[in-house]
Amino acid sequence: MSLVVTDTLEDERVEFTADGDVTLYVCGLTVSDDPHLGHARLWFHADVLHRWLEHLGYDVRHVENVTDVNEKITARVGERDDWTEERDVAEAFTATTFDAMRGLNLRRAEVYPRVTEHVPEIVDLVETLIEEGYAYESNGSVYFDVTRFDEYGKLSNQELDALEAQGEPDERSEKRNPADFALWKADGVSETAAREHAKHDHGAETPEGETWASPWSEGRPGWHVECSAMSTTHLGDTLDIHMGGRDLVFPHHENEIAQSEAATGEAFARHWLHVGLLEMDGEKMSSSIGNFWTVPDALDELGVNVVRTFYAGAAYRSEQALTEETIGEAEERWERLSRTYDRAVEALDSTEARAKAEDADLREAVATARDDFAAAMNDDLNLREATAALLDLTDAVNRHVDAVDEGNDDGNGTRDADAAYDYRGLREAVEAFEELGGDVLGLQFESPSDGDVDLAGELVELVLNVREAEREAGNYERADELRDALGEVGVEIEDGPDGATYRFE
């Protein structure tokens, strides 16, 4: 079965096709605040799509932008002493965004282009649109004339006559049509920045925001043109997949199509996939509303595996609710997977796993799980059913291990020589968990030995903390005794300017 996806442009399920490498562009975050689980839902589904395409044999060229020019960013200038300009704020939240991505076990994109490093490409694109008659200059700003693009509205299924005005109120006198949108804005940030800045009420003057020279004025790029310039710079004129949140269909993605196709004469994207919103307390999770859970806080409380299992509980194209019940279900599902994986590994590595032992039901269950998993993933990335296939496999593994354990326990300490684990069947089950649950769903399975290493590391850190406290108290002899004791059990300590580090010998 081929991969089928729900394509927003076609407004139906279509078969995914690509020639050679798959180019995947994901509309990234505007770095004006710490990332929350609503942002991360898009990241997760883009990551799983990336992983599944690789599993199908494609090489994936994944690009995800960082919007580091925005009125919401300038609004926070002055909120901290070291946030003296727009770039300071953007750099701070870009760092927290990347940390959150790593914490969520996401595949790294090929590049994470930022707006500030692509202004020349943006200016070139705007110049092309003016030359082709799709854009016009007005008072130093440049606008896209939506009436010149015959297919405007095809993504969002809107008629041009029914569209409302786009952009700031101060733009309307400059535009030919209310629905025209800005490609380049003269001067500094718009009046939106002043309003956003006032909301934060941190006493600093309203910032001007960074500007760049252009043929029309000293100004700033429009939001929509940024993604067109960055995506085509790194992935070419036509993308295989453009992915983003459902709230970006209009105006952002509609405008991306218009300006990109007007400039190149080529289809901008073959497939458009949109991820539904995450809801909390009955509303869209949003920093502006205040109903959000940051990614770091969620990871600290739940762990990466529960967070990823939670996201896998609903279709990417639908909305998803974050509740105690949905989190509880994710915790229970991950516990079943993790506990069974550990149990399978322990049985597989035991002396009771034999080459000639065979459990036909277990081996058939592994093959069925693989088939069902693939069918679910190819069915518009049905992650809930894909996870269910792995949960069915846990049942088969536990039945096999239970049967052998019961055969080896007659209550008198006598071992049944015929009761043995099916080594091949367990190995295939473990590989299925690691390949499908790990490589595709991004879950982090650890064998029991891995857990032992983690625990040992935590104990070493605890001893090092005690040693440091002894040194700070002037008890150097006691500190040396702790170092020597760690050395006797195979832990080599090295003191440096940034504190002590260790390695297992």
C-alpha cells in the first residue's frame, strides 16, 4: 500500500508521490516566547512524517525556518537588561526552541534558516514580483496585488470578492485593494509592535525594530514573503511537501502560494499538510491567552516518551485536547510498551532463550504487527492505529514469556527442560519495538542494562555533589577519600575549571 495523505489543496486524500529526494518545508516558530506543547505538536508530526518517509526508503531534505523578525519580538525588548534590541530577544528564544526540539527527540532538519540571514533573497524575490507585474511600490512599501494572481484563494477555498482587508489599518490608504498584502514595509515596525509592547508594561521605550536597505526604502520584510524566499533558497522552486499548522492556511500559506508561483511560474508545493491545533481548557493553546504548557516543563513532568505517545493518540489533521484523561492514557500506553520491551530483552538475553525453541504464535504476532503498523502509517499517518499494532505485540510477548515462566515453576523448584524462550521470536519482537516504535515513532526504548548505566551515573553525580560540598567546607581530605573511593569502583574523576567530570573505566 502506498502512502496516502490528506492534501489541503486538493481537499481530499491523495497518494503521495515524489521523484528522488523528498523536500519537506515546515513553517517554524516565531521566536517571541518559550515554545509550548501547541508548537511542539507540529514539530512531532513533521518529525514522524520525516521518519516514516525514511523508513519507506526516501532521502528527506527537511527545512524548518525560524522567524526572528516580528512585532511580538520587538515588543519584548527591554524586558530584561540584556534584551536591548530585537536580535537579543530572538536569540534567547531561538536557543530555548532548539533545546526543546532536542529534548523531544526530533530528527534534525537539514537547515533552520532565519529571516535575518535571508534579507537579500527576500529583496530579490520582491524585485522579481514587481518586474512581473504582480507587486507595486507605495510610499516606500511594496504590496502584492491579489487581483493579478488568477488562482488566489485556491488553498483556503475563498473567493477574492469575499476577502476581508489584510494587514494593518495604516496600510489601507497605500494599497490598491484591501486584500493586497505587504511584501516590504517602509520604516520600522508597525503600530502592532507598540500595542504588543504596551501589554508587557516593562517600562522601556517602544523599540524601532531592525531595518534593512532596499531599492524602495529602509524597512522590513513582510511575513509571508519570508517563507517563500527561505524555502526556495534551500529546496528549490517546487516543494514535495509544505507542512504547517491549520491556522496558517489563510492568509500565510495562501499568500506564499501566490507570491511563489507568480515569481517562478511553477507549482509551489505538490502536497499541503496541515496539523490541527492543540486545545487546553477548551481553547487553542496560546501564549497570548495564557493557557499553555511549555515544552521543558512538560518534559520534566512527563518525560519525552509520554509526550510523544500523547501526540500519537490523535490524527495530525484533527484537533487534539490536552486533558488529564488523554495524558493518563498516554502514560498507560507508554508503560505497557516500555515494560514489555524490558521484559522481552531480559528473556532474550537469558540462558533460557534457545535456538530451537519456537512459538509460532509469537512469530506470527510480530509479522502481523509489522503489517498493521505499515498499513496504519500509510493510511494518512494513522499513529493511533500504528501504536495499537505495537500494543497488540506486547500482548503476544507477555503471553510467551508468561507461558515459559509458568513452565519453569512447578512450585517445587523443579525446572521443565522443555520450557524455553523462543530466541528468534523475541529478537524479532525487540527489533520491531526498536525499529517501529523507536526509529519511526521516536520513542526512546532502553534495555535494562541501559537503565543500570543511567542509575550509576546518577549515583556518581550524587557523590560528586557531596565531594564538592566537602571541598567548599575545607574538608579536602574527605573530598580526596570520595574521589579515591570512586576510582576503586572504576570511575575516573577529572577536576577542571568548570567542575569535576567523570568517565567509567
